[in-house]
Amino acid sequence: MSLLPPLPLPAGLRARQLDGSASTLSYHIIEAGHRDSPLLILLHGFPELAYSWRKIMPSLAAAGYYAVAFDQRGYGRTRGWDTRPFHSVDFKSFAQTSLVRDVIILANTLGYQKVNAIIGHDFGCVPASLCALARPDMFERVILMGHPFFGIPGFEEAAAQKAQQLDMHKGLCELPQPKKHYRWYYSTGDASEDMSPPSGLKDFLRGYFHLKSADARNDPQPIGSTTAQELDKLPHYYIMPVGLGMRDTIAQSMTSEEQSNMLQRSQRWLPDSDLQVYVDQFARTTFQGGLNWYRVSTDPALQRDLDIFAGKNMEVPCLFMAGTKDWLLHQTPNSVERMKRACSDFHGPIMVEDAGHWVQQEQPEKVAEEVLKFLKET
């Protein structure tokens, strides 16, 4: 791989490559704090990078922790994952237990047998939850931002969910203005090419980050069921017009945003210099590596490795937090109640004011404060 320019990191953060002897991956990590301090591992979501944790890591290190974020399998400057296109890739290498294995190997390579807390945001909450579920002896706490954990369904429940999903897709197609669910769109072979245009990637990502932030017209409300009529209340970046890809969906939604005000507001938490990091990385890798996670998550045949955890509850302390302007919590009815049932020691939810989906970037001081409070109290 050709030499890549250094990342524009805040003072006190360091970036390097780390080869795991038991893994095919060469991890690109960002670290803060001292190696002999309690370890925190931070897992980013989509379409993000380890860089997404840059704003809270200095506070975690200042409080006496060794904080490590890494570009996960399929992302950024981490190497060694299957880079083949959609129709050739081995999706089993992106199985959710493989993502857990990546984290365990990273911790061991860093010299740790215990992780004080694993922290996930967005899709990073999935491997974070599974790490804590599978290895409560190793991962002592888990913090989830935005993406809830409902447990691994039992076999009869999983069959019922599959039938419910078929009804959902049929109902969305039969709406007066037909729609489709973004997770299943992300699972198609067309999604990466649609989202990785030869030009306009910066505009696409600026719009994507903006529309899910507190700066956009987001007013999240619980839905009563997963029927098409209820799901149609979600923004178009979740329930998409059936004839559009995500790039055109974002462009269409951005037409209702006042451009000068949007740019001024979003620059406060995601200036162009920071946005360019994401633009450069996804221009180089495309989105396919991250989209492979969605392909696995929507195909029951690729999730059989999770059967060994069917019906198991989270045992370690679990904190959930989200922005008050984040719709993700409301994609599923009764999310908080379901989390409480799935987690034996549930804390939260902490709802962060003036934050949308990108909570740790939009309100890093508040997020760091809540993280440190939870670590201290548990």
C-alpha cells in the first residue's frame, strides 16, 4: 500500500499500524493514554472510521484510561480483509463472530486480557454487544451509542421475525409511494457503486452526515409497529423511495435544506478538513467493505454462527445513550423496554440534547462526561 498522509489528529492522539499474529488483519489504530492504564476499545459505525472517536479520546485518556479505536474490517487503513467486489467476496469473513474475533485479537496483541469497557456507535454497537455477550470474562462493561441491543432471538422468534420481514417488504412496496428499507438496499450489489460516484462524494457525505444530525429537521417519534404504514414515518434515509439509490435519496432530501445555513451549522462539528478524511478514505476503498456487514446482517444463512447465543442475555453492565434528534432508536417499537429485558444490568437511556445520530462528534464533552460517570459508578 502506498504511503498515506498522516491524519489530522488532536493533540495527544497517535495513529499506527498494528499486526495481529493470530489475525490476517493489519489494524490501523488511533490511541490515547498510557499502555499500562485500563483499556477502552472504541468501535465505529457506518460510514465511519476510527477517526470518528477523535473528539472524546483525549478526555478518556486524561481520566486515566488507555483508549484505542481502530478501522474495523472493511474500513479505512486496516488491511488484510477481503477487498473483492460484491459478487466475489467471501461474506463469511465478515460474519459477526469474525468481527468479535478481530477485537479479541487486537486486545491480546496490545497485551491485555481484560477490557475495562468496549464502546460502540451505530453498527459498531453490534460487535461491541457481541463481545460483551460472548466474553463477559474479558469485556467488563459495554457502552452503546445510538444502536440498541435486543439480544439474540431464540429459534422460534427468529423464524417469526423472518416472516415479519417478508410482510414488511411487501407492505413497503404497496404503499401509495412505494418504499424500500435501507438495510436491504445496503445489502445489494448496486449500493457501493451508487454511493461511490467518480465525483460528488464530498457532497454526498456532507449531506449524509448533515441529514442525520441535530442540525437537520429531525423530530424522532416512536413507531407503534413495523408495518409499512408505521415505517413510512421514518426519514427517507431509512425508508427510501423505491426507485432511488442512497446517493439520489440524500440529494433529494437536501433540496429542502437551506444550503448556507446548513454549511454554517455543520461546520461547527464536522469542518471540511475533518470531512475530507472520510472523503479520501472512501474514495480509496469504496463503501463495499462496510456494506458487507449489512449483507451478513440481512441474510439468516450468514448468521448461523450466532445460534450458540440464542436466548442469552447481556450479563455485564450496559449503558445506552443516543442523541435526542436521532431516529435510529425508533426504527423498532419499544426499543428501550426490549433492551432492559435483554440486559441484566441496564443503565440509561441517556438522551443527549442537541445531538443527532453522530452523538460523540456533535456533543463530545457531554458524551465523554457520561462515559466517565458510568465507568466510575460501575
